Amino acid sequence: MIEFRDVSKSFWTGTQRKVILDRASFRVELGNSLGILAGNGTGKTTIINMMAGLEKPDEGLIRKSSRVSFPLGFMGGVINKHSAKENCRYIARLYGLDPDYVESFCRWVCGLGEYFEMPLATYSSGMRGRFSFALLLSIEFDIYLIDEGMPATADVEFNRKAGNILKERLKNSTVVIVSHSPKTLEKFCRTAAVLRNGKLHQFETLEEAKRLYDYDA
């Protein structure tokens, strides 16, 4: 479970105060995956980062009683001068996992071939996206955090593998996904919310959330 209790978060843009959350209270319950619809520039990534503990609220309390993942695409824990192999083994040790398992899992999912032995600094954005998603899936969490969905990649085999693994994981875990696209959310979530003017409006169905989101747009 993740609980936000009277959480406020804002940034100074240089000309004005940008409010992300204004005394927002909501909960993400295990077994009830949540999609959040939010336009570009409204704070989607900030909310995901706060759920992961990467950013702190200005006010209020964020409480977690489950194993919550790092956000999909987050590369803060990896070292660019090291190879995917070296990074896999490093992250595995941080989480108390078998380095051989994490390495072999990521090697199989990524399909990077010889690049798996090369520094991440040499990777294209698509290759980095594939590696970050594979690394996320190599660790079993109660709640997975996804910002905008699967990384953009033309690799059909990767999309198939990663999508099937995530679908299997969601049978026993929960996902929070933020996106500006309702079509992205409908793949993973039954309930949804809309981030609007610093408030998170929660609904029982994606269709209800979409009506508010479309009206706001």
C-alpha cells in the first residue's frame, strides 16, 4: 500500500509557483492497479518519484507498507561506464538477490547481444530503455511504478517478452502508471485518476476518469 496524506509539492519555475499536488490524500491498495491521467508538464514524473522515495513532499506524509519499485526508466542506480552485465550484478547485490540470476534474466529479456558486455554510455536511447525495463522486471516488487508505459522500441521480440512478463507479474502485484494517454492505461488498469490543478480525482473506472480528463483538455 502507498498512502499520500495531505501531500503538497510545488516548484518555482523562475516566474511562478508550479503546483503539482495541493494537500492531496489518496491510497494505492495492493491488488488494485491505478492509472493516472495527466497532461504534459503537470507533474506525472514528480508523483511517481515521490512514490518511489526519490523526491520528498514539501508538506504532508507519504507512507508505504509494501515493496515499491524504482520507476521504469530510472537509471540513477546504474553506472554509465560499466556494462549491462556489471550493472546487473551490482543492482542484484543491492537488493540481496542472486547476481547470476539477475544477469541471465536481463541478458535474455534485453536481447542486446554483444552490447551487454559494453558500457551503458555506448547505448542508444532504445537500448537503454530495454535494459532499464529488464532490470525492473528482474526484481519482484509488490507495486511497480511506470511513467508513460513501456520504453519506445521497435524490437518486436523485446516488446513481446517484456509485455508477457509484466502481465504475469501483475497477477500477483500492482502497478501505478501515469500517462497522458488513456490507451496506455487501459492495458494495465481498471481504476483511474486524473491529476488536475494539484488534486488527484479518483474514479472507479477509466471511462469516468477519461470524461473529466477530456473535459479538462
